[in-house]
Amino acid sequence: GAVQAAEECATVVQCNQIGTEAYQDGRFEQAIEAFERQLRRVEDGDTAQLELALNNLILANLRAGDAGMARAWLGVALDNHLSGSSTRLHLRKVSEALDYPALSANPVGRYLRYSGQAVWSELLISEDGNGGYLASFAPVRDGARVEQYGPAAIGELDGKLVGDGVQMRLEDAGLGRDCAVQLLREGIELRVQEVYGDGCQDYGGMGISVDGRYIKVDAQ
């Protein structure tokens, strides 16, 4: 299973083959792992190979029952301006499988921002018990050798969200006076705006930040 994928999947062709066999056997976790390895080997290369790897990941996550993760991978495909027949088909399938009203109902849930190399930065928003919300960011920077050593840098930033659930700002996060993190939530998409300055990114390693576009993948 996963060991086989790690040992045998060294090339794009091998990863695609091992992932496809696992997918056909219903071993979706192993299939996703192999397809992620496939993606890492084509991310900066051939567009057709990139589209194949991403569509493998979309389909495997859909079949595994994780429509939110399938939507996240679809977002990567769309951000890369991919428009092949499989991507167009999966756009429809993902939108049909996703429970947009549940995901959009309130801020609580799990959000992902793509960091490259099949690695995701995460934001968890939870209720604070007093009608407000707490945010926990776990940003990562991918680096060149994720499979061998993990991400090149990681961070951790926690605080309280103050606002109306659409526009919010992060407070009590230990940031300096001139630092600021603001959130704008629209449907399942969340944009994070961050001030860059001295001491403002001390919550993580070199090159770490929390700003950017996140997709809500789970309402829990």
C-alpha cells in the first residue's frame, strides 16, 4: 500500500500507475498519496501532465467522499488556467457534490491555502464559547525536498477574531503594534490580508506568512 507507493513510485509514470491501481482497488488513501507524488514531479513542467495529476487527485478525493478536498484541488487546476475535458467535467461534478450552504453558513471550519508541492497551509476557525471565533493558522512553505525532509518552513499563529463573520481582524495573537491580519470571508472563499514588517512574521520560519486565498473544505 503506502509503503509500496513510497518505494516504487519514483517517476511520473510509476506514480500514475500505482495510484490508478490503488484507486481501482478502492484504496483511496494510497491512491491520493501516489497522485500527490505524481504531482510533485510535474508541477513545474508539462501542462498536460500537471492536469492529469490534478484530475487524478480531484477524482480520488471525490470517490473517497471528501468533496471539500476535491474542491481544493480543483482550485489549483483553475489557478493554473487548466481547461481540458477532464477538468471541465470535474468542475461540474465537484460543484454538484459540495454542500455550499453548509460550508457558507458561518466561519467555523477548516480552510486550506495551497503552498505548492502538494502541501497545504491550514486555518482552523472555531467558536470561543462566547459568540465569537478563534483562529489557528498553520502556514507552511513547501521547499524543494518535501518528500525527504518535509516543508522548508512552518509557522503557528493563534488569536481571536473580531468582526461580523464576513470582515474580521485577528487580535490577541502576540503580534507587534504595527502588524495586522485581516480576513474577508465570502462563501467558501476566505482572503487573508497581512501587514509585512519588522516582527510581523515572527510566528514562523523564513518566508512564512498567512496571507493569501483560502478555500473552506470542511464545516467542522
